[in-house]
Amino acid sequence: MIVASLFFVPLGFAIYLFYGHPALRPGGMVNHGALIQPPRPLPELTLPLFGAGSTQPGFLRGKWTMLYVGSGVCGDRCRAALYETRQVRTALNRDMHRVQRVFLATGECCDAAFLHDQHPDLITVRATAAAAPLLASLPHAAGVDAAGAGRVYLVDPNGNLMMFYAPGAKPKGMLEDLQRLLQLSYIG
């Protein structure tokens, strides 16, 4: 009887604490970005690249993608977001080849010298009328469309929109999320 109580008393106490006091439960989320539930499959589109050429229909598939949507003029907030995504990708070190960065430029496009000098690995896509289904798939922020929201969106290798980071989100949180996802993912 005493030996059995050595097992069952702590187990009963743990069950009582877990179900009887919800405030004592451990937190369930460890991500820094906002999860999109359920993940949204993004359409496969061919969009014009800045300069010449166009994307393949599945350019958002096969790799993890940090997608930034903004004005092609690329003001201070845009430049900060592109800088942060570049730094996060670089900090991934040996896994950086598994992540791509995409800038979907709306409106007047683009400061070619800045993008070429500061972001040579950036895929810059012009948001023509063909991009409307993609832009419609992105969540809007309090009446502001995706281009004005200043968010960085995270797309998984299957082409599903799964998370976003608000403007001013800490790059360290984005890095930790990506490191965790890359460690757990066998695709992309």
C-alpha cells in the first residue's frame, strides 16, 4: 500500500494542479509571429520580375519564403523590413539556402541601385493585376491592405501562408521561429 501511494499520490497531485488550476499551466505558444489558422494555400502565379523576366508559377514553393509587400518606392519602413529579413536569413548560416526573400512591390517600382547594392539575393516581383489573387490571400490589418500593413509574411515550402510579423517585430524572434521551423522541417 505504501509503495503504491508513492506512485499514485504525486500523480494525483499533478493531475489536480493541471486541471484544477489553469493559471498554473505552462504556456502553449513559443512562436514570436502571429500564426494564421488555418494556413492559407497561396495561388500559383506567374508575376513579372523587376527588370526583365517573370517568375515560375510555383516560385513560392520549395523553400521557406519571407515575403514583404510594400510600395515600390520603398521608404524607411520598407528598407528596415528588407534589412531585417536579410540579416535573419544571413544568421541562419548553413540553412540560409533553405530560405528565400521576396519583395512584392506595388505601385511605382523600384529603386534599382538600392536593391542591387543592398539586397542582391532578393527576388523583387512587381504587383501587376495578375497579383490580385495573391494580395487577396494575405490578411489585412485593421482596414489597411497588405501593401500598407508593413508585415513580413512567412510562407512554408508547400506554398501555404502560415505566419506574419507585425511592423517593428524583433528580428531575433523571427530568427528563432525560422530556426525552430527549419530544425523540425524536412521539406524546403
